[in-house]
Amino acid sequence: MAALLKMTMININAVIVIFLVGNSSPIKPTGAFVPSSSSADSRSNRKSTTRLFHQHQNNHRDRRTFLVSSASTAATAAALPFSINTKPSNAITPEQASKSYDTYASTYDDLDGGSIASSLGIDDARKKLLQSAKGNVLEIGVGTGLNLESYDFDSINSLTLVDISEGMLSQAKLRLKEKQVGDTPIKFVQADATSELTSLFGEDKFDTVVDTFSLCVMGNEGAKHCLEEMAMVVKKQEDGGQILLIENTRASNPLLGYYQDITASTAADVGGKGCIYNQNVGEMIKQTKGLQIVREEAFAAGLFRSFTCQKIFPS
């Protein structure tokens, strides 16, 4: 019964996501959705939202399915009064991230979802973006090495893989044994990408810096610091330096974005493994000294975005 319920929820949520992605016009609440200014109603609705997330957590055991299915229940969330007070989303600390991801490491590929990621275009986005990685490449938040399949190693002189979790790095090493990388030197480094990249590697060292789906786990402040670190270690634009990102972002669809805002903290706490899924990554990049976005692509109604960035002057 539990398996049947899970499959049913996945199918329903997939339909909702497809509908939202294909709907080019903004979705507006109907007259049945009446805003409320009552604080009692607001408290009741916050409890309802939390309860909804716990139900999703029980139905979806992997993070990618959980986050997408949570966002796709925006049709349900629209019925909640718009007076709900949001609270800041709390990121897990680097120490918590290291410990928790050590625990997830051996089953992380299952936790992060395979078929859902593929159906949303994430696998294709990885391949499309990472084929342009070249020269001396730094990847942060490497995790279990999911990106290794997407690199063109003929264009890579060296690859440095960073993660805060020793367990994750161990899984990436196992994956690497199954991958043909030729003579490309590969180094594994356990480090905190929000504070240690510059001290470990120095400035203007890498032709390409890569991150996929790590900023959300660092929280808003941690993500900003990480972008600053990446800006320091990547080479300047005139030297061919580039930063390649794929991140969870606040949706383009107004209804989905609203739902993300009111549920981001709960999602991070109960099902997202600390991932704050409504970050405005594009704005963070624009506010990072020395960085500019040269290419941006949104997919799955803007729930995920890829960015190509360059350093236009020394950071």
C-alpha cells in the first residue's frame, strides 16, 4: 500500500509539474481563494503547510522527488490565505553538512533521485553545460561524482574535486574507477567551499569552476560566500575563465514561487536535506564582486537554472 501511494503521488505531482511548465500565462487564484488577515487563520495555515510537507516526506524518500513534488503542490497551497507569514530558511552548518552527508553517501544517488532528475531535464542540463568545461577544472560539492559522466576529459588538463564530506569523496572515488578519464590528473580535497578555496588554491588558478546543486545547502549567506570564493579562484574573462552552475532556484511561475517562499524552511527541515530551494541565485551572482552572467537557462518552470559566469575584473 505504501509503495502504491508513493507511485500515485509521484504520478500526480509529475502531471502538475508538466502542466505548470507548459502553462505560459500566470496562474491566478480564483474567487474561491479568499485572503485572510486573521492571525489565528495564519497560524492554522502554517500548521497545515507543515503537515503537508510531512505527508510528502513520507511519500517521497529521495530529495529530488521531494523538492519537486513539494513545489508542485502549489495548486493546493493556492487555497491557503495569502497572509501567511514566511520565516527565514535556516541552512545547516558546514559541520552538520559534513556529518549528514557522510551518512547519506552510500545511498545518495537514490536520495537525490534518478528518473525524476532525468524527466525534469537535469541530466541533459548537466551534459550540455559541463561539456564546455576545459583546462584546469575545479568542482565544488562533488558529492558522489554524478558530474563525472558529463565531462569531456579530452578538454580537461586537470580536475580537482572538493566536498566537505569525506564519505561523499569516498563514493566519488569509487565512481571514478568505473570512468575512463585517460591521463587526466584528478585530485580529491575535503574542504569547506564557503571559506577555504582561496587559501587552499590561491587566486586566478582555474580555467573552469563548477558547482551543481550545492548552493542551496549552504544557505543564503553561505552561498554568497561560496560565490565570492569561486570568483577569487577562477581566472579572469580575458584569460578564458568561467564558472558553470546548475542550481535550485525560485521558480519563474508566480504561484510556484509563492509556494516555495512559504514552505522553504519546512522543506529544508523535513525533506530537503538542508536544501533551501527558493534562492534567487541569479541575484546573488550579480551581487558578487567581479562576476557577470553571460548565459542563463531555466527549466522545470524555473525550479532549476543553469548559469555560465565570468570574472570581468579581479575580485
